[in-house]
Amino acid sequence: MRQHKWTRGLNRRKRALYISSPIGLGHAQRDLAIAKELKKLEPDLEIDWLAQDPVTRVLEAEGETIHPASEWLASESAHIASEATGHDLHCFQALRRMDEILVANFMIFQEVMEEGLYDVSLGDEAWDIDHFWHENPELKRGDHVWMTDFVGFLPMPSGGSHEEYLTADYNAEMIEHIARYPRIRDLALFVGSPDDIVPEVFGPGLPKIRDWTEEHFQFTGYITGFEPPTDDELASWRSQLGYREDEKVCVVTVGGSGVGRDLLEKVIAAYPLAKRSMPELRMVVVAGPRIDPAGLPAHDGLEYHGYVHGLYRHLAACDLAIVQGGLTTTMELAATRTPFLYFPLRNHFEQNYHVRHRLDRYRAGRYMDYEVTDPEAIGAEIISRAGAPVDYLEVETDGATNAAAMIADII
Amino acid sequence: MRASYPDHVGTVEREGVRLGYEVFGEGDRTLLLLPTWTIIHSRFWKLQVPYLARHFRVVTYDAPGNGQSDRSVDPEIYSLDAQASYAIDIMDATSTAEATLVSLSMGSMWSLSVAAEYPDRVLGQVFIGPSLPITPPTAVRAESAEAFWLEHDDPQGWDKYNAHYWQTNYEDFAEFFFTMCFPEPHSTKQREDCVGWALETMPEVLVAKASVDAVNHETVLDWCSRVTSPVLVIHGDDDRLSPLSRARQLAEATGGSLVIVEGGGHIPLARDPIVVNRMIKDFASRIAVRQDELA
């Protein structure tokens, strides 16, 4: 017997579909924090996730509900990894070349929304939804919340005038979309503050990014997705992790993708140089699952790990972190007030402009240009910064609460 | 990275020419996505394949001259009869008894001729931006076509559609041609993709293709009169390559229906993929329902 069920409108619980970008793990963490706050405000709200690896791993660990259509999604993170070579990721072009993945995934999302079961879609840098609903406004279903931590594609110098033209053209299309169909984004959230916005224009003849963003977004403040540890917690983490008080621990991490071997090699080459002036130096290298440490040099006081559980505790408790320029990790370090050096990936406009601008505002971290920095320079930075005091601005702790309140308002 | 990779790839050979094909998904409802002018290859379906393959079995292939197929400069292999045979060869090689054919631009001629000559193999046809001599070309294109084999000094506009210009300034021609294909604002990626695919073949191939006798108006009308299965025509009203009148006439002559993309250019499947994907899927789903009813 075929059986079907239809639920009367007033008998239905409120439901949200959360789409969390899988490019970088940071979205998952902040989206979980927002979802938790949202459930406090709307206890009856059911949240399903349309998500892909590696976001699903985080969600599954938290017992969240993953929509079965998720298994059809084409992998955005694998695409981005495939676009990286050495310490280089041209992320604007990588996003452009992701066009077929975005269409494929939008079609899946649209089918899910057309079942009519969701009151709202929450898209954290879900580029496909935002773009294609503006292109096909008749397809919009339910309310839509758009979230991002940067606004505006910016050209890298290596792309010359053609890239200036392309980024301006993409920005212009986005501005036209919003002007023509303000009804597509029921709520647009900027994860951060107006001061985090770069002092640039969208392109020749286009508005200033900050002016336009202030007009079209609400600001949540930064969302780390965790409570920064107290001094007591830090001390206890440090002893649990076996980091002694009389040693200077430098944690080097390059994320989970294969991108980063070049940076690791350069930093490791700096180790013996720094160790000479700082005998108490200990370097902990987290190579990630895709980099085999077997081919990397061995030194006394230098250790390699493929994976460490609770990496954030290592980053919080160490004396110096050396990382790439991704927003999540660097802002985590800003929040835990850890001294750090960060090396944005070459040609990555978001890391080189948007993230760097934000970190400068927080006075957090030391920007390093991978291209021109040699092991001697890294060694000198290690010596001067490991364990040194920092004067970072406090990172907000109420971002997720703010975002949830704004979302709850429209649900 | 591609959004989806084929479940099966293969080649067929006809008179020494090798053609590459790809099969996505499974089942007994097949969409055959035909090649178009060999200046681009089957990757032009990249925004359709992942979606359609979740609902149907999808077969794509490259005509001679580009993609995974041989770059022959023998005009014979580009003849209309040969092109129709390739479609049937690919269907045979992929065990596709019958299929819904989807074509772009010049592919419309191959689709129509297959539907006319092998009606039992074709369940329906979707034509996107059909370019075929069912009504005259635009005046500017007709004029440049007359001088196709003549050498111009510093040709501009459609005069670049010229055998000599192709062989001396191929990339510039491709830039011009795909700018004409995508008059919609903000089409940089679509143009770039097409120019990139154009550079995967060479002008000698296009010249060989252009040497083949053109199909005439009467033949096209004859094919149309023999079409027995459903037809959907999708056409931009800002198509600078093939006038909208052709789509109207094709829909009328085949008893099909026409969807006009207002503001759309010649390749809406790339510039407005979402709406085109949904139209193809709806059309093919209705055919599947009809098949079930007949079964």
C-alpha cells in the first residue's frame, strides 16, 4: 500500500535549513554556535543541515541532523584543495571555476526547498543560493538569511588590469542583484563590525565597500564559536598538554588540506636557527592528514603530529603559533591572545586583504609575506615574539547570540 | 574540478575517426546531449550534466574536431549524414535504444535529421538556440557569409567569420564570436570557458567543417514534417547568432512549443542554467510519464 502524509499548517513545527560553507572549517564552528543560540530563543525550531564534508564531521560529532540530500552535493572543499599549489591559492579564480559545482549544488538545494518543509534557509557563504535566487527570483522559497564575513571581490596585483575588470564586474552584478531584488535576502548578516570592512571600493565607478555594506547588512560582531579560556583554564591546559613553564612552545599548523607543505618546510628550516638563541624552544608541527612528515627533517625539540585532538587548546596554550592566513584560525588566536605569525596564501584576496585588515584592527598577529620571508627572518620573529605580551583588542563573545536574536526576529 | 565525473567513458570509430563519449547515471531513461559546432566540445554541457544525471541517464559525446574526438581536416567527416550517423553510433555503443535528444545551435540539424531518419530511436527533442536554415540568417550574417572564402583587409564584426581570418587570427575570432554568443551583462566566465574550448581545436578543423555543403531550407522542412515525437524549443530574444524567427518556425513546423528567454542570448544553457535545466528535466519527465502509460 502506498501511504502519504500531509500535515496541517498549524500542526507543523518551525523548520530551518542551514547551509554552512565547507570552504574552511570555520563556518561549521560559528554556525553551530548560532544554531545553539537560536534553539535557546526558539526551542521548537527544528534545524536540518544541508552540508558536506568536512562540515558534516563536525555536525555529526554534535549530533545535528543532516538532510539526506547532502550526500548528493558536489565537493566544494575538494575543488578548492585541487586549485592550490604550493603556498598559492587564487581564490577568486577558484570560485569562478567552481561554477559547475555551484549549479549542481543549487539544484539540490532548490529541490529540497520545493518540498516546502522549511520556513527559512540560513546560508553561511552559501554563494550558490544567494546568486541563483537573485538570477531566478521566482524560485525563492521561505525566508532567506545570508551571512558572510567579507564583502567584495578584490583583485590581486598578479592578475593585472584584467582581474581588476573581472572583480569589479562580479561586484557590480551582486550590487545590481541586491538593488533589484531586496526581497531575496530577508536578512543579511555581516560576521564582524563595520570597522572590519576594508577601506576599498567595489571597482571603478562603484560604491565604497564599507558604505554599501553598512547600508545592506546588520552586524553581529565576530563569532568564534567558543568561550575564550580563563587564565586558570589556560594554565591547566598547558600542563595537561605537557607544555612546561620553562619551555617556549611554538605550534605550527597548516590546516587539513595538502596546501601548506611549502610553508612547513620554511618554518622548520627556521627552527635550528631560532633554537641556537632560544634553547628552551620546542616546536610542535601539526602537519595534517595529507602531509607525510617522513620526508621532513628531524631535530631535537621538534616534533610532528598528523592530527591533534582539540587543536584549539594547543593554539591557546602555546607561546607562539605559526599559521596560514585563514580568518577562523587567526581570529581564534586573537581571541585567546596567543602571539602568532600568519602567512596568507599567495593570490588569496580574502586572506591578503580582508582578513589582514581585520587582524590589524584587533592589533593581532604578525603579518608575514611568504614570498620574501626566509628562514632567518622567521627565526628572528620566533625569538622576539614567543611568549611576548600582546595588546590585542578583546574579541567579542556575544556574536552568536546577536546573530541568533536577529534571525529569531524574522522567523 | 568537475562537479561530476562520468560513470563510463568510451570511444567509437567510424571510418578511421575516433569519437569520445561519456555516460553519467543509470536507468532506461536516457538524455543524449548532442555536440554543437566543433569550436566547443561537450564540456559546454557542464552545468546541465550533474543535475540531469540525478534524474536520467545522460550521454554526451564530442563530434569530430574537438574534445575527446579526432581533429580531422577531411571535410567528409563533417558532412550532415556523417553527423547523424555519429549520434546513432554513440547510441549503439552505449546500448541506448531510444533517447530524448537535447541540442544547442548547429546541433539542431543533427537532432532533426536523426529524428526524421530514425524516428523509433527518438522520444523527443529539446532545441536550444537552434541555428538552422528554416528562416534566413540575420542580414549582417548573410552578408559576411557570402564573403566567407574571400580575404579581407582588417575585418571587423561578423566579417571575422571568415576562413582566412580564422587561420591568421583564430583567438581574436573566438573572442568576437563568443562575445556575440553572450550579450547578457556579466558573462565573463561563460565567454572565457568557450574561448578556452575553442583553443583546444584549430582553425583548419573549422575550415574543413565549413567546406561541407550546407543543408537547404526544403530539407529542414521535410525533416520537420517527419517528426513524430514532442519538441521543445528554447530561444533567447537577444540571440545575435540565430534569429528568434527560426525557433518560432521550428516549433510551428514540428508541432512543438517555444519558450522565449527574454533578454537571453544564444547560449542560455550556460548563462541561465537553472531555468534551462528545469525545462529540460520537466520535458523529459513528461516523456517518461507518457512512456509509462504506453507500457
